[in-house]
Amino acid sequence: MPGADDHEHGFKRIADVPFKITSAAMDSMVAVLLFANGMARAWQDFVTPFLTASNSFASKEEKALQQNTPDKNLRDYNELYHFNAQISQTGARASIRQMNEYHRREWNRFVPALLNTFWGNGGETVDVYMAEKVEILRRLVVDYPDAIRDIGQEFGFHLDRAGYSLVAETDRMGLYQVHPTKPGVKTDPSIKPILVAHPYVLGSGILAFLPTEDKSYVHAFANQGIPTYARIVKNIDEVEAVQVMTGEDDARDTAHFCRVLKERHGKPVTLNGFCQGGFICLLNLLSGELEGLVDALITCVAPMDGTRSRGLVDYLEHITPRFRNLAYATKVLPSGNEVVDGKVMSWVYKLKSIEREAPIFTYYRDINLFETMLRKGIRGIGKTAAAINHWLLYDRNDLPIAITQLSFDSYTIPISADGDLPVRLFGRRLNFDYIRDKEIKFLICYAAKDDLVDPPSALAPLEFIEVETTEFPKGHAAIATSWSDPSTEFALHKRFPDGSRGPVRFQLDLDEELSGRNLSAEA
């Protein structure tokens, strides 16, 4: 028979029920407010570039509607409607699926927790359940945006601080030497120099991701004693020369910097471009402007033939030809110069991957992520996650039209059967034969799970010339983030089990070939 202790325990359990229900009710109100705030912010982040794109579209169509016949306008807008409907349906399906999975799982947790509260069956109670929800949403909605903003103090190039030196500049770019951050390491000026180029569309920050955390692409070179330089494009909002620059301007500036570096170090330069920067570097090299200055090229996750990146190409091919024009993404700056709006370009990338970028989908995905982190006992906000989001949110730059047109053409016109690229610089053909004829050493680094630049796009040169390749795990930014950490399995200075090597090791080996010394042994 139940004893006095059992009765006392039963009375205490019953007496605790109102307190637990009250606590859960109060937490539920807080959770609802946090959830609504987070959802509103997710929609705002998605809708803001949409409104920018819509305004740009409307201003261009104001004239286009008058220039086309009514029946053509009707046909084009009908196709545009179906395209928009398809995008909306894809995003809605992904969002509904994500919502259903989340709420089904949470319902299966909430009901047992509620029963445990009343019947004392042991296990999680409803007040504990709701307290966890509040903590998850507080971290996501309050702490996370603060962490993303604050990480800006560590993320990217801070050229006004120690660690960088301005070596040369043009009207459009600055050439900065990146100094080592690793204690005891000094730059060896006799080593072959490397010049790194960032993508225009998402800025330079990705190349100096988190130097204080040993996650920085350029510092991975500098911390090996390699003379490491980055060409940084000046602020397009403030510098008119950047607003109107062309591919020829980019090639001339790069050639000037390479002359400076060759004279400074007595050796030809290795040119290294990340993402769009890799494609631009390839154009510069094939133009012949860098002859005698550059003897090696490294590209990282670079779209060498954009037509092979099926995700973006499929998206572009579904757009009505009339609207498949860069003019719809342009805006006029106070200077009177027209540029490509970076926010509109970011909107294009969101639509391309709408099943993963729809605001509801991403919001529930983030809730799941923070729930997993909490249950694993991970406290605080990871710097890497904060820095990735800082890059995506704050490094969206407007673009010169001529530079953007080069990339746009590469995504709409394939490389010819003879190896001619679909663009020209200085009126010259750009053909891969140049790399073979000039005996340029070429390393292509690509990401196995890249959903922005598909591996076939990055590896397109293999069909025309002999190229060394290195595959890295993970996605588009991993080479500049995860693998820039020298302690990781695929650190950039290592040789890998399949015989391939990272770009830092490639550079060190090139210098050994030139100088006849073994830097690995010296290290």
C-alpha cells in the first residue's frame, strides 16, 4: 500500500502542476514573440532585394513597353508569369515540407511532455520543453544577429591595421602585402611571390575570413613565409574609375602589379583567383598582357565555363529572352555612371536556389540548427557561422557593367571546340593554347559539393590543356574557410593521399623548382 512518503510526493507533484503550466504559458508567449520577430526578419532579408529588383525592372520596362507591340508584351509577360509561378511553387513546396517535418516532430515531443506534467510519468515536462524553445529562439533571433554584426571586427581585410602594407595602386585597385600572423614567421623575400584576386560580386572579405582563428586564405600563404599580395578593388560607390572599369583596365592593373612584384622579388608571379576572380585572372593571362610576368596560375572554385554550372544556367534559360539582359539589374549612381546593382545580383542567386533560400525554409532550417547546437551543449555563437553570414549579408557590392558582362557571357556562351573563350580583351582571341605555348603551370582547385560553381564548370580547361587539379570536400567557400586552417585534414599547405596538393604546397613546390632548394626540409 502507498506510504506517507508516496502520498507526500503525489501531493507535491499535483501542487507543482499549476506552476509548471504557468511557467510554460509565460514562456510560450515569449516564444511566440521571438518566433514572429525572427520570421519577419527572414522575410525582410528576402523581400528587400526583391523590391530593389522590382524597381529596377519597372524603370526599364517603362520604356520597353512602348518600344514593343502589344501582342509581344503580352506573350513576354505571360512567359514571365509562368516563370514566377514555377519559382513560387518550388519555394512553397520546400517551405511546406520543412514546416511539416518540424511541427510533426515537435508535436510528438509536446504531447508526451504535457502528459508527463499532469501524470508524473517521468521524462520531459511542458515547462522544460517551452524553456528550451525560448532559449533556442533567443539565440537565433537576438544573439545571432548581434554576433553576425560584431564579427565584422575580425572578418576580412582591415587594411588600416597592422598586418597589411600598401605596395602599389592604380586608379581602381590597391596592391597590399599580407604579413604573417603566426609568431616567429617572417616573409622570405627570395620566395616566389603570389598575387591573389578576390571576386567582384562578393568582395575581398572571403580571402581573409578570420585571420585570428587561423582561417584565412591569404594568411595560409603568408604564414609559410611566402611573399603574399592581394589586389583589392577600391570602393565602387566612391571611385568613378571603378564604376566604369573594363576587362582591359583589370588586365592593365594586374600587369602593373605583377611588374612591381617581379622587380621586388626577382621571380615571376603566381596569379591566384578565387571564384569570379579566378575567371578574371584567366582572361588577363590569355590576353597576353602578363607575358613574362606570370608563369603560374591557380584558380579556386572559379567558373571557367559558366554554361556547365547547370543550376544557374537552367535558371537563366527559363527566363524569357527579353528579360535575360543585364540592363534589368542596373542602377545609376549619383556620379551619373550606371552599374550593376549587387542586391539584384544576390536576388538572382536566391531565386536560383529557391528551394534552399525561401525565407520560411531558411528560418526553420536555422531553428533546427540551433536546436541541435543546444542539445549538444554548444554554447554561444560560432565565429565561423557568424562570419559566413556577415560575408553574405554585408559584402554584396555593386559591379562595373563591363566586368559583369564578361561573367554573364561566360554563363550564356560556352567555350568553343577550339578552346576560345566567349569574350575578348583588347580585341584578341582568348584561347587555352596560350597556357600550353607559354608553359604556364596551372592548378585548378574545386569543391566536391559546390552548389554555386559546379565542378564541371571549374574543370572545363581539362578538355583543352594539361592541368593539375585538386578536389576539396565541402562547398564553395570551404577552401577559404575550413581548409585554410593549417591543422585540418585538407589544409592548403599539405599533400593529400590521392597525390594532389593544396595551393600553398603548389606554390612552395614551384619555388623549389625555381631555386633548387627544399623548403619542406627547411621548414
